[in-house]
Amino acid sequence: MEKPLNNRAWFLVMPVALIVAFNAILPLMTVVNYSVQDTFGNNQFFWNGTGWFKDLLDPNAELGGRFLAALGRNVSFSLIILSIEVPLGILVSLCMPKKGPGVAACLVIMALPLLVPWNVVGTIWQIFARTDIGLLGWTVSHLGINYNYTNEFFSAWFTIILMDVWHWTSLIALLCYAGLKSSPDAFYQAARIDGASRWSVFRAIELPKLNRVLLIGVLLRFMDSFMIYTEPFVVTGGGPGNSTTGVSIDLVKIALGQFDLGKAAAMSIVYNLIILSTCWVFYTVMTNVDAPDRPRDAKDGAL
Amino acid sequence: MDIAWMAWTWQTGIFFACIALCLTTMTVLAIRYPENDHYGVLGIPTTRGDRLFLSLVGSAFIHLLWIGFVGANPLVTLAGGVEISSLWLASILSLVYASAVFRWV
């Protein structure tokens, strides 16, 4: 039987745990306290029990309808941008030069959008997509297409999706490029000798190499797009109507706009749980996907 | 020190005390009885801490789903007007779920 691991070294992270307690755990506890109470300010709170959670999870209630709709929009947004950015990122990484002076130029150009802060990206696209002074908006509307992200549903979604694809496809591409660079040349030579087609080279050599980096890329992009706030806030302000309002925009509206701390707390706890469990699933898959077979005798090693 | 902004209630106080007790117990157990990874039905290596995490997150979802689909109406009213919410059934379900996680995951 394997010798059990001594975990005492974890005590060395105690100082960090104290800092985390100050900036994360105490505020989180406060949020939990808020979620079962109502307040009109002045630190006066009134017990509300599970009332906010009942409202939140009831699609017919005002809060519930709003939350579930925003959650639905968030999930759709994440799925749409992932289904565009991942294949596109792989394609771009396959087309990038493997050696020569082009490599550096390519890497720098690819990394540029990643360096632009979220609110600046929002501002760029807000202006770029305007129909009066923006190049994109002006061109598209002069082609005879009804394009106006301030009052038309599809234009608004098209703009924020295009913006996200512009901003983050490079991340997937760069990750995949790093994954591709790590496969030895011998693999490709063997494939050439066997007369393998481009597609089977991709399927049998390149895609398995990308497995891990793609998981990381998908995790990063999913989490980032699922909590997206700044870009739609700057471009559409969550509109037209509520059509680009994600959970985080709604959360800020409820907490800081309406000062409904109880509702906002209940909402953020549920939002947090969804993110926590999604992260756990991704992390577990990521750390176990290529793990070597478990040791034979570890099966009952816990006891 | 004024902590009125934290809006404590005795109910959430008990809740967090239980969580703190769980974590302390886990720490003591980890020192007294160190352990190896355990492979259960999910086929992933888990420690006691992982199983506690899964139990807590799962219990949160069980309670939320209960509120969403069953509601939290009073189950019985005791003498003196004390109402027992049906949400306690979700808590019992969570305990069953947690023991299943500790036994099989």
C-alpha cells in the first residue's frame, strides 16, 4: 500500500488564507447574510428567509423571469462565441508559419487584441459599428442591410459576438500554436511516408496534441464570456431593451441601481454556484484526461 | 469594531459555524489520519476534502432545486405557531447525498 501523503505543508499558506479571508471570505459571508434579508439602507435589515430564492427560481416572478432570461442569454452567448472561436482559432494556428521571420511578426500581431483592455475594445466597436461615423456600421447600412445595434436585436448580438471573436480568437490560436509546436517533426515525416491526407494528419497527430490546450482555452473563454460585463455595457448598455443584458449587468443594475441587496445577493450566490461547479467539472476533466492509469493498489488506499 | 454592515443573523451564524466546524474537523483528520487518493464511481482521485466539497456544492443545488420545484411552504405547524418548512426535507436529502458521496465517490 502506498504511503499516505503528509499534508502539513499546507499550514504554510495560512498567511495567504488570512488575506483571502479579508478580501473574499468575509464579503462572501456578508453576501450570504444579505440574501436572507431585506434592507432600506442605514444598516437596518429585515428577515426574509428563503423569499428571495423563491422569487429568483420562479420563472413567473419578476426577479425569476429576469434572472432566467439573463442566464439564458449568457449561456447562448458563451456557446455561440465558443463555437466560432475554437474552430477559427485552430484554423488560424494551423495556417501560422512554423519557422522563419514570419513567426515573430505573426505572434505579435496575434497578441495585439489580447492587450487591449475590455472597455477600450468596447469603445472601439461602439464607434466602429455606428451607422453615422463608424466604418463598419456605415458600410453595412449602405449595403442596404438594416443594421443598427442601438435598436435592433440581431445587430446588437452580431456586434457583440463579432467583437468577442475579434478580441479573443487570438488566445485560442496562440494556445493551439504552442500545442502544435510541441509535436516532433518525426510524426509528420512518418505521416508523409504513409501518404496520409491532410485531414488524417490533423485528426491523428495534431488534434490529440491540442487536446489539453483546447481544454484550457475553452475553460478560459467560457468563464470569461459567461461573466462578460464591460464590452456589452459599453457598446449596447445591455440593450436594445434587455436583449444583451447578461447576468452580471443585471446584477449590477439590481445591486447598485435599485439597491436591492437581498435580491442581488441571492442572484449572485446562484450565479457563483453555477460558475463554481462548471469550473470544478472543467478542472477535473483537465487534470484527469491524460492522467496515467491509476495505481492498482490505490483502490482501497484511503482506508 | 462595528460589523453592522455584515448584517449577521443567528441563522446564517449557525450555518457558517457548521461550515467552519466541518473544515476544522477535516484539518484535524488530515493531520491525525493522512490519506491517499481514493477512486470511486466517478473514476477520479478524490480525498476527503474533495468529497466534502462535492457534498457541500451538491447540497446547495439540492436546496435550490427544492425551492424551485417544490417550494418552501410550511410542512407542519407546531404548537406555539412555529412552522417547519418543507425545505428541511431537502436538508435530509442532502445528508443522504453527502453520505453517498463519502461512501462511493
